[in-house]
Amino acid sequence: MKAGFLGVGHYAPEKVLTNKDLEKMVDTSDEWIRTRTGIEERRIAADDMDTSDLAFRAAQEALKDADLEAEDLDMILVATVTPDTPFPSVSAMLQHRLGANKVAAMDLSAACAGFMYGVITAKQFIETNAYKNVLVVGVEKLSKITDWSDRNTCVLFGDGAGAAVIGPVSEDKGILSFELGSDGTGGPHLYQTREDLLFMNGREVFKFAVRQMPESSVNVVKKIGLSEQDVDYLVPHQANIRIMEAARERLGIPEEKMSTQIKRYGNTSSASIPIALSEDVKAGKIKDNDLVVLVGFGGGLTWGAVALRWGK
Ligand SMILES: CC(C)(COP(=O)(O)OP(=O)(O)OC[C@H]1O[C@@H](n2cnc3c(N)ncnc32)[C@H](O)[C@@H]1OP(=O)(O)O)[C@@H](O)C(=O)NCCC(=O)NCCS
């Protein structure tokens, strides 16, 4: 039994916040943001739209894409660091709103690596025959913990949701290898303050990320006995184009083989990989049988990657 992607979906709030808009809010410039990060604009959720609302819309799209109903789900996993409330979980809220059966539901907290933790957890349940269809959502409303007076961080983040239904696929498809890790010594570099605001030491996180993301990308490919150039498509966590480029260059693959949704969405933490994946699958950039690498890193510090053969 192999676990793979049966369907993907995403939802981005309507409101677009451009770099020009940010110039009016803090001492920054469109030019600085573009050249240092690759970000051009990001989405911001309306006040009356919380994390579970974003998650619900992405989940509906993923179910539709998988040609499944909510009652076909056996488990719901939601990766987020910005839940509506610490409890009940966003996943339990989703169970109710989707009209799923009374299945297992839990939230995962691994910051920007959260979706990777979710996918790899789903894989374990599927490949041990415990569950069949697992909904994994990566979702954030980061705008509610963003310090809008701090130019070091407020230009980087955005809101959004991405979802996938993970389930059984044929033997030659699906998730072939994975890597997960954490290093709590780096915790002080990226955390939520007592005032509930996001704090980041950008330089330290950058140093960690340019080392870890390329390394994990290579490791998952090596684990299946293939070479870096065999990778058909790379979906890295969309935090900074320079960090993403480091992973792409280490794999030695051309620009068109890497997802660059960062331009439009900024860093949406747990949502970034599934949004990028959903966008690129729908645009036909990822095709049946492609060897795809998904790789993320984030606060914790945490990281995770998978190598997979796309298709059912
Ligand atoms: C945050 C980040 C873009 C900063 O880019 P950088 O090239 O490292 O820039 P530096 O930190 O060296 O800062 C350079 C200068 O720009 C300034 N600056 C920071 N944000 C700015 C902004 N939005 N506009 C203009 N200037 C800014 C800094 O204050 C600093 O000024 P100083 O030298 O006078 O102190 C980069 O460090 C980064 O992407 N880090 C990783 C972040 C990340 O991935 N986080 C998510 C983890 S999931």
C-alpha cells in the first residue's frame, strides 16, 4: 500500500496587500522587498474570516479535486500556528463544517514545516491500513499575529489555506521517501511573543534555511537511489526566493522546475507548500509520473521533506 495525493485545493482571501501599500505603513520600499525576498503582494483575510473559514474553503476544493465526499474521510489533520482558538482544534471545527463522520481530528504545530508533518503523519496511517482517506490542511491567518509596525517581519507574511486528500495510490506512485527533523536550540529565532506577535531574527533563520532546505531536498532523493537531476519539480516552502534558489541550485535543476508562488502570496507558513502545489498542479506544471520534492522549514526550528511520484 502506497500513500499519495488524491486531490489538492487552496483558498486565498480576496484582499491583496501590495508592496506599494506597505510603503505607506512602514519605512520600506517595493524595490527592497522584491530584491531581498521575491515577494510582490500577499493576501489578507477579512476581520470576520478566521483560520477555520480559510481551511474550510481549501478543504472543499481538495475533496472535489479528489472526487470524494466529506463522509469518505477517515481522518482530518490541520497544520497551523494561528488556530481560531487553542481549543477546540481547527480540525474538529472542520469535521463539523464539512459534515464528515466522527473521525479522528487533530491540529499539528510545526510552523512552516507543519504541512510536511501532516502529510507524513497521514502516510503512516494509510500505509498501515488503519485509514484510507486523510485530509491534510495547511492554513494560517498570520495577519492576526503580525506586528504591522515592524518592517523586518510585516512585509514577509500573508494569509491563506492549502489542502490535500492523501490516500492509497498504485505501487509505482505516491510518497517514496521522507525526512523530518527539529532543533529546539533555534527556537528563540522565531516565535510568538507574550503580546501574541510574531518575532523573527531574520538573519539567523536565513542561515539555518539556506543550509537545511537544500540538504533535506537532496536527502529524500538520495534515499530512493535517484540523483538530484531526476527531480522534475520542486515545491519549496515559499519564505524567501533566495532561500528557495539555494535549494534549486543544490539540486541542479532549471528555474522552470521550481514553484515560485511567493510573488503573489508571500510566506503563508503552513499553507505555503499546499497553496503552491495546488496552483502548480492546476496550471499543468506538475504531471503524472513526475518526481516531485516538497520541502519546508520553520519555527521550532523544524523541517520536513518528501520525494514522491505524482499521480494515483
Ligand atoms: C528577513 C530577510 C528578508 C532580511 O533580508 P537580509 O538581506 O538578510 O537583510 P538584513 O537582515 O541583512 O537587513 C538589512 C537591512 O535592511 C533593513 N530592513 C529590514 N526590513 C526592511 C524592510 N522591510 N524594508 C527596508 N529595509 C529593511 C534592516 O533594518 C537592515 O538595516 P541595517 O543594516 O541598517 O540594520 C532575510 O533575512 C530572510 O528572509 N530571513 C529568513 C526569513 C524566513 O525565511 N522566515 C520564515 C521562516 S519560516
